[in-house]
Amino acid sequence: MKAEIIAVGTELLLGQIVDTNSAYMAQQLTTIGLDLHFKCTVGDNLERIKSTLRTALSRSDFIITTGGIGPTLDDLTREAVAQVLNRPLVFQPQLFEQISDFFRRLGRPVSENNRKQAYVPEGATPIENPVGTAPGFIAEENGKAIISVPGVPHEMRYFLEHSVLPYLRNRLGIREVIVSRVLKLFGIGESMVDERIKDLIEGGTNPTIGLLAHTQIGEIHIRLTAKTPDAASATGLIRPVEEEIRERLGDFIFGADEDTFEGVLSALLRQSGLSLAAAETSFGSSIIQYLKGMEGSEDFFRLGLTLTDPALMQKILNFSEGLPVERDLFSPDAARLLAEGVRDFSGADLGLGLTGRAGKGKGQDHVIFIALAHAGRTETLEQRWPSAMRFIENRMTKMALSQVRKYLLEGQGSRFKA
């Protein structure tokens, strides 16, 4: 059996929105052993959507569309499916009642154009949407099926978990359960991870082990997948393998499954009771924005400064010693003075200082100097990356925050609070 994903939306073609839906659906399809052979993107054009659907039906058994089932004139997926299957669109009163109820709960009147969303191709199985206003549907034809779900990511995920995957499991006659566990790492390269667990990857049959490098966020993910008659047995197979991987990779693993780096660090900071202040020069990091965006940041983030003028740094942070940064903002001493200065100025428990240089040309590395000041001492770190590496801002920021995480994990925070 072959699956195909069709992402509908001109904004996807123009690059205005990144298609994360297709990536998520592809990952989920692997958990039920359904082979994904094709993925494509098509704009909001009726004829092109129809052409794409016809091609998909000619080569795939299950076609999942995402997007294009909203209330506006350019939402054309339901019309395209109906015409390709040569079926009329039929009004579903129960869907319109669900949509109307959603708006009532929001305290807003339902618009007339929302009525459009209550139509599905004749004979299709409607899927209610309790988390939004766009119902979906499953239209079967000659042993194949077109499954249409919303394009809003959290709605799409709900549909997959509660409707699409159960439907596919039933159609495929799957009686076994497939359970996956994803370990998330930062601060180590994919080749080094592969080297450390190569024997486990090569010898793994159940569970299997796969690596995925997420360049944009600078993370490596290790996916453990087990297949058994029940979830408990699958979890039991995964557990000892996960323990072995954690033993080999240690603190490079910052979380698992739905954990995010910022979420894990935020939780650590709140649990420690320590406060943090950060100062940086404007060289390409985004640490202040990153910290401000963390959940519960008001509990620990005391101050963020971006400074580019050495004289202003002297005035605000009140450096008591000679100021090497007058000669060069790009130095380990500058990072140390920033960390110590912002800690003293803000009264925070931890001070984080960053300065660096983004490589602009061939042979010029991206370089960052990181300093973490606490009651005991100030620790500095230099980090380099090739100038051609993309998404360097995220890596610089996470590397600096990794020093905070390392400090907290080492338990020094428990004897530091003053």
C-alpha cells in the first residue's frame, strides 16, 4: 500500500509559510508501517488541484490532503475532490451545527461563508472538528481513499491522532501497535552520534533506531521504534535501549518526544529558583528574544541588554577594571565583563555574556565567546563553526544557553542561591 501527501496552499509555494504539516504526517505514517511514496505542494487553483489529485489516484492507495477546506473563496480542496470523483457536494447539517456551536462558544456569530465548510463529496465520511471550524472527510473510491484534513497545524495533528491513523490502521488490518520514542540532542554532531551508537543501530531490529539531523534548530533526534501486540510491550522493548543510549550520550540528550530545548531549560531554571540576566553585543545571536519567549520567563529572566558602544557598556555596567573591550568587543575578556557586569547590575544569580563574530566570507569562521558568571567564578567558552553553516544564529544562542543548563544539571545552583 502506498500513501501520498498533497499540501494545498499558494502561501506554501511562495515560501511565506513552511510546510511542517507534511513532515509531521510523514513521521506519523511510518508508525503504522504505511509507505509514503510521494509528497507534493499545489497552489489554490482548482484545475491544478484536480490534476494533482488525478495523478495521485493513479499511483497511490491513500491520498492525504492538508489545507484548502476553509470558508474562503480560495479554499478549493473539497470542490476539487468532488469533481475528480464525479460526485456532488452534499450539505451535512450536523457539521454546520458543530461549526455554529464552535462560534457560539467563542461568543461570535457564525458567518454565512462558514456554511461552505459543511459540504462534503457525496458518499464521503465526514469528520467533525472539535478544535476548529474546518471539518474534514474521507472519500473512498475503487479501494482507494482521499482523506482531507485542515491545514492549521494543531487541527491537522488532532485529525491524524483521532481519525486518520485509526482509519488507516483499520484499513490496513494492523493488529500490532507501533510505538516510537524520540530522544533529542544538542551540542553534538550527527556523525559523532552515529559513531557512539553505531552497533545499536546496526543490530536493532525491534526496536529499530534511526537518526535525523534538524539543521535549522541545530538538534539531532534519535528515533526508537518498536512493534508489538500492545503498547506496554513496545515500551518495554524500547526502555533498555534508551537507557543504553543515554549512558553513551549523557547530557547531550536534553529531552524526549514533545520536549523542546527552551521548555526543558525554562523548567530547570524555575525549579532551581535562580534568576538570570544576559548581555550581548549585536553580532547575530538572539538570546534575549529566546529567553523572553520561554514559558514562565518572568520567574527567572531579570534583564537583557544588547550593547554595541564600549563607553556605554562602561557606564551601564560600571566596570571597575581596565576595559579591554575599548580596543576589541570581540574577545573572551569582553564576554567575561558582560557576564559579570550584567549580573552585578541586575542583582541576578547568573550572568550570561556573549560576544562574537559572524563569518562573512570564505575561510572566516563564525566565532562566539560565552561567559557564565555565578557566585563562585566566571567560566568562558569559545565556539567556532564554518562560515558556510546555515542557521548559525540559533546554534550560537543554544550553545550559550547550554552553559546555563550544564551549570544547573551539575547541581551547583542548589548551593549557589544567595
